Amino acid sequence: MRWQQLFADLQAQFEAEEAAAEQAESASRERAEVGALGIADRLRGALGLPVVLACGAAGAVAGVLVEVGPDWLLVEDDGARQCLIALAAVRSVAGLGRRTAVPETAGSVRGRLDLRRALRGLVRDRSAVQVVLDDGGVLGGTLDRVGADYVELAEHPGDLPRRAEAVQGVRAVVISRIAVVRTVTPGLE
């Protein structure tokens, strides 16, 4: 009887040590997995949720997170305007849920849809936009073309369509200085 109790105690100690080691390994593995996630992966887990993005001098952007690219976010605000936000301009995000998306694979097509390509979509769309710079400056007009590191903005009042007579000038804007690009509904600027 004494030997059985000794063996039972040893078995219980072994099982407790094994469970503690497994729990420590699991926690370590989870920390390593979280440590490998980027902010874009974390944000993809919040698609469809209302968020508030603090964008430094460009101000806060609040709305529903619609899409996440490798270096940009698309948010639809309360006025149903779409806001393209440079991820580099985001200082913090409020409203995240607990979910995190699986990291993107290195060669995925989605991973190549960077901010320049998103801006090209706005060029094709010919929508009037407000471009908010990282220093808080606001420019208005229509994006005409996208270069390697800049966009050309035909400046005109947001309540007028882009016509030669409405264009007041053309401005090159350095892409890395763009914080937010908002679509503008004509007459509601």
C-alpha cells in the first residue's frame, strides 16, 4: 500500500510538471505568434467594425473599417464618404475587437495592392477628393495621375466637377506625406 501511494504521488507530480511545461510552451508560442503580427494583420481582424483612427496632425477618422491593404486602410465615415488612410499616418486605433487575421503570405496579390495602386483607383474614378497631409494641411480637387512617389492633384472647388475652367492649378503631392484621402460628394464639401 505504501508503494502504491508513493507511485501515485510521483505520477501526480509528473503530470503536474508536464501540464505546467505544456502551458508555458503554449503561452510562449502564443507570444511568438502575436510578436510576428503586423498592425495590418491586427486590423484585418476588425473588418466591418466601427473604429477611430488617430492620424496625428491630420486628425481623427471615425467609421467602419471596410478594407485593409499592406500600407493603407479604407474607412467609410458617418457621411458615407470613403476615406483612404495611409497606414503610416495612423498613430493609434480604438474600437478593435479581439480577432486578428492570419498574416498575409509574402507573394499574395493583395499584398501588392499598395497605397499607390489604391490612389490609381481614385484617378480612374475621377472623384473629387480632399487630401489631408500629415501636417494637417488640406488640399482639394481631383487626382490626375500617380507617379513613383507623388500624385498630381488638379486643384478645384469640391462642389465643381473637374473641368478645365474650374481647375485653379496642378499640384504634385508627395505620397509619403499623404495621411488621408476623402471622397467628396459635389455640393457637400
